[in-house]
Amino acid sequence: MRERTEVLARTPVRQRLIWTVAGFGTLAFAACLFGPLVGSTRIHLSAVFDRSIPYADNVDAQIFFVARLPRVLAAALVGSALALSGVVFQALLRNPLASPDTLGVSAGAALGAMMAITFNFDFSLLGISAVPLASFAGSFGALLIVYGLSTARRRGTSTIVLLLGGVTVQALLSAVIAFVQYLADFTQTFRNVRWLMGSLDVASYAPIGAALVPMAIAWAGFATLPRVLDLISVGSESAAARGVNVERTERVALISASLATGAAVSLAGPVSFVGIVVPHLVRLIVGADHRLVLPGSALFGGAFLIGCDLVARTIIAPLELPVGIVTAIIGGPVFLWLLFRRA
Amino acid sequence: MAAVPSRVRLAASLVLAVLTPAATGVVTGAADNPQRIISLVPATTEMLFVMGAGGRIAGVSNYDRFPPDVARLPKVGGLLDPDVERLLSLKPDLVIVYDTQTDLKRQLERARIPMFGYVHRDLADITVTMRALGARIGMKAAADAAAARIEQQLAAIRARVANRPRPKTLLIFGREPGALRRVDASAGYGFLHDLLELAGGSDVLGDLKKQSIDMSTEMIISRAPEVILELHYGDSLKPERFDAERRVWNALPSVPAVRNNRVFLLGGDEFVVPGPRIVIAADRFARTLHPEAFK
């Protein structure tokens, strides 16, 4: 381990970045390419792109373009967003156990979805149905609370206070979720539970397009973070001593990670484990430098979730497993193996 | 809970009917002539009314909606949250409980209140339960007659569509409004499956011996149903939204049911209460699948 760290330290960052992006990028590209080709039904690529068959009659094309491609794209986006948020929350809160769920944004998104299901919300906007809309609104509400907590830091509170405050918000929202579920009838409860297991079967491009808006804002925020996160994750004081505007950086990090999480959860439901296991796996491979961990996690997160979804939709075909089950079952042992092998 | 009854009513029976494993009509206590019956099961409430025992009902569940007479009866909770104090205060001499309500059964046992344990599995169980319940409350002849009437009516519907081509049909009992996501479909086992087959449909998921499945978009396209029946009940969807919800299916134009305009949204609680109104449900299925047979 020490030998590897020394080798990493001696290699210029630019070169390591190229290797990181090339390696994880190839993996993500392969996953995006392979993902739509495999499923519970056998399809022929020649038929998919055969323009002589009208689209309305082309079953292969519809399976490819309506059933598979949107969910592969959704998996890529959601996996990447959750992994990036995981990295940022872990650095911001200086806690390796932090995840996109820690500060309550996921719980806010879940609460919005539970309310939409339980109270039969009946509206849509630009082709997006009530459940994902309410879910994103819920995550945004939670974000506002967490942001309020972060501004309290100006009055001299510490990261640990933000963490505890966030965890409390998360617990509070979970209690409200339980209350809303209690009001639901059996069918609604059944649908609530299914929502909480996560699903990438989005069946159209409209929700992906909608999720891209907050995700693009989040990416713009993430792009400013790699260097300063390295300094902040060591400590606010030393970061400030090196000229980092700690308050501003923390706020950008918090809002970006929360927006990305909210968009991901409203698109796919809660997908457990990606936000924890992917950042740590990437750190084990490329080291702790956020200039490498952030792009590496974004690419590997997408590839990992595409792979997990592939397993979810084929392992008990023609039925499917909820993807959240697969991420934990695959991610957990792989992570443990890597952790103990390196140790 | 009492503050939101309009939102949370009914629909329970679907999941119960679809998901509860079972035998049929577990009877506790000997047959007698109870006069203050509490029914925690909407299906048995309807059975009691049909056999002429509606006047003996002292309380019903929060999910009971039919017949309209139940509106004036005291409500005593549901499957997961029976209001035991209220139930005991009504001084019942028979309580019809779900057989899975083990805690409630233990409490009733301690209070020495006789019970009738309700369990349900498939279409045939409906009349079996009805006869067992009739025998339990001393109304065997009336219950037998009502059950026989239901069986005759179901047989008549079956006969009416018997020799017609059976369209491959997908029966959906839940999905996300405004999207083809999280589609819950009835598969090849249970009372909805039986009802569909009786009404002259061929269950497109008949090979999967499960009561319900979460159906992916890919599976909907590859199974290529010729008819899609989508059930709506309780407050889940207002009828004026049916057209908009039907159009959601246009995203899958290769599905024969969509191409041939044979996606039907059916609203009504009779689809989710496995009681006497099952005849109405069967009739509506049959008329939807084979309109020419009813001209």
C-alpha cells in the first residue's frame, strides 16, 4: 500500500488524471454501449436500425429506444450524480460514512414521492408526472433546510453541527414519511414500498431531460471544487490559511451535491450504496486527490449502476429485481474485498 | 386516521385478495345465531348484506363503502389498525377478522368473543366463504341460495363468451399516474386472473404463477398484449382523467392493444372487493373484451 502511494505521489497529477479518465471512461463507455444490447428479450440490432420497418411496427426498435436506452442513460446519470455527491459530502463533512442520504435530501425526495402516491397528486408538467415532480420538490425543500443549517455556520458552528443537524433533518423527514405511509391504504403502501426500492425503468426521455437541468447546475458547481475540497477535507482553518473562501466553497459543495442527489432520487427512487461504495472504491484505486476522485467517481458511478441494472433486469428474467437490492448485494462484497485486500 | 377517510378508503381488498395466502373460511366457535356482527372485511360485509343479514351488522371496517347502508355503521379500523376499544364497546357476538390479524385474534380470544377468520385466494373461494359464513351465522339456506345465484351468473357469463377468440390480455391494477412506470399487473394466479379467464381473456402473464408482478416496459412490449385492462378504484383516478391516462400508452405503439385502440380503463370498486359484486366485475370484463357477444 505504502509503495503504491509513493508511486502515485511521484506521478504528475496531469498524467494520473489522463489515466483515471481514460480507464474509468472506457469502462463507462463500454457499459453505455453494452447496456442497451442486453435484456430479458432477444433483439436484433439490424432490425433496430432498419428504416424499412415503420417505427410503430418495429418491436426491436421500441425495446431498444423506449425500454432500454432511457434506462441505461438514467443509470449513467443517477450513478454518476450519487457517486459525485458521495465524494463531496464525505469531503465536506470530513466523514467517510457520509453519503447522499446523510443530510436528509434523499429523505425529502422520498417524502415528496410518498405524498404524491398517498394523496393521489394528479398533475404533470412538460411530460413529467406528479411523483417525480413532487419528489424533486421534496428534495428541494430539504435542501433549503440544510442550506439554512449551513448558513448558521457563519455564526461559528462547526462541520460536526452541520452533520448532526442534517442527520436530525433526515430522521425528522423519515418520521414524516412514516406518518404519510400510515395514512396510505394498502395499495398505496404497496406502491410506496416499491418506490423506495428504486427503479431505473423510466420508459421515456422526458424525466431524464428534466433531471439534466438540476444536474447540469450541480456539475457546474462540482467543476469548481476539486482543488479546494482537498484543502477543506484536511480542515477549514488550514484551507482558509491557504486562501480558500471556506464558507463559499462549502455552500457551493452543499448545494451542488444536494441538487444532484435530489435530481437522482426523483428520477430513480433511492438507490442505496452507490454514493458510499463508488467514492471509496475509486479512492482505493486512484488515491485521495479530488482532482482524480471526482471525475473517476462520476465515470465509475455511471458504469457501476448500468452494470447493476443489467444484472437487475436479467438475473430473474422475465421478471426484474429492484436495482437498489443489486447495488448493495454487488457493491458490498466487492468493497469489502478491496478494502481488506489493500489493508 | 379518522381525519382522512375520504383519501384512504377501500382498495385494501385488492392487495389482500391478491397477496394473502390462504385456505378458506376458518371458523372459530360453533354455529349459532349472532345478532351483533362486526365485519372487518369489505367482502364479507357485502356477503352478509346479500344473504339478508345486513341488519345484524354492528360495525364495519374503515374501508367499507358498499352497500351505501354501511355509511351509517360504526367504523372499527382496518387490517393493520383495528380499533380494539371501539370494537369491544360495540359488544359484538361475532367478529369477522382477516386470518392474518393474529394480535387481534388473541385479544378477542381473551375477551371470549367468537370469530370468523377470513382468508381468500381465488375466484372459487368467494362462494365457498359465503356458504361457510352463512352456516356460521345460522343463515345457511339464504347463503347457499345467494352463492348459487352468483355461481349461475358467473357460469352464464362464461358461456356467453365461451366460443369466441380469447385475446391476449394484460390486466393492470396500478401504475404511476401520467407515466408507464411501476406497472403492477395481475399474473397467472389469484381471483383477478380467474376473473379475466372466465370473461374470455387469455392472461398474457398466465405462465407466471404469481399473484402480481412489477412489469417492466420491455416486458410489456415483448409480451405484446392484444388488450390492456387497467383498473382504477377508490380515489386513485378521477374519470375525467381517463382519456389522458389512456394516451400515456401511445408511447408504445408496437403493442397490439395500443395500435388497435384496445386499452381500456375501468373504474369501480367491484374489481377489488372479492364479494358478491364479482358478477358485475366479470360482466364488465366480458363486455369490454367481447362487446359483440352482448349486442
